[in-house]
Amino acid sequence: MDTKKRERVEILDLLRGIAMILVIMYHILYDLKFIYGKDIPSFLTPGNHGFEIFHTGFLWVLFAVSGICAGYSRNSLKRGALLYILGWGITAATSIFMPSELIVFGVISCFGACMVITALIKPFLDKIPWQGLLAFALVMWIVFRNFHRGSIWLIFTEINIPRLTGLDYLYPIGIRSDTFRSADYFPIIPYYFMFLAGNALYRPISEHKLPGWFYRIRSGAVGFIGRHSLIIYAVHQPLLLILFELVF
């Protein structure tokens, strides 16, 4: 998500770069354990409860920072549509070349949808104070964070949502049928709310309302990864699989 050079806040590139490095590490471990059957220590195994908390944390960073950077984008609607199309390209590619690891509505598709939604409702969002928008987004994230897994959280109580059958086309918003499967699934609900929280923070950041050190941090080599995080995300898994095929 390009930013105007004179307005670039390098700490955002740094955060995205760190998150992207951790995503790549996660997929390396996932591929080695579940595709190539290698012995990975339990505390490093994707799916392990402790490791998943760590994984979820850097995904939050990736969505929030992407929401911030969407505010700097010259044309969020166009860029979001292109990402959404790219996401379907990844679905087509995995269905042909690796159906066992089929990706339907993965991170790229979700980013694209989030950008399109934000661009379409921007006139409405701009009328809401950023503090109120941030609070709303965080509350909605807490309530709906497990919506795609079949539950919502209300006042210290988790309410289970029965799995609906025959609704095979509502998976983009987090409603799945029993036959739906995806190796990388990030529906609009709940992940849009984390993206929206980041987008709310764009305003105070772009208006230089944060402490001075926030704007003085330099991203270095990690920032290069952050600036090209979406491209790297799209290609890193195919490249890893090609590498592992050559090695093993």
C-alpha cells in the first residue's frame, strides 16, 4: 500500500516487515511439520496453543498496520479490487497445483475486501471522531473475534452459533457450511474490525499527533520487506514449497 514519500512513517514499514518475517517463519514450520512430516518441537508447532497466541498477535499487527497504510493509499478502491482478484488467483493456483492446501479467502483476499469496504464507506467514516471509531472497532473485534469459528462473546459469555447448511457462498463474511475448507482463511468478520482500528489510527498519525520518536524511527532492511509485504506474502509460500521440493 503505497504512501506518499514525503509522508512515509517508517515505523509502519518496520512493524509490517517484522510481522511479515514472522509470517514466513510460521509457514516454514507449518510446511515442514504438516506437508513434509518433519519433527518440529511441540512449542514451535503451528496449532500449539502457545504458538497460536504468538501467531495471532503478529497477524493483528499486520492487519492494523495495513489499515493505517490504507489511509495513505492514493486509490484504495482500485488497489483493494486488484488484491481481491489476486486472492482469487491464489485460490485457482492452489486448487490446480496443491488441492490439499487449497486457499479460499486467505489474507490477500481479506486485505482486498477490507480496502474496498473502507474506500466505499470513507465519507461516513470521516464523520466519526477517530477515538470513537477506534473504540467501536476494538469492541466489535472482541465480540466477533471467534465469529468464523462459530461463536460470539457477550458480557463474559460466549454464545455458540449453529453451523448453517446450504449457505456455501457466505464464507467471505465468516459464515461457513460443513463442506467449506481452506488452508488459509481470513473472513471479513472479524478481521475487518482490526483493519478498521488501524484505519482510525491513520488520522492522528498523519496529523503528527503522536510523540516525536514515533516519526524518527528508521526501518532499515526490515522496512524493505514491510514496503513490499503484500507481494512477499503472495509469493513466499510457493517459493518455500519449490525450495523444500528441491531439498527433500
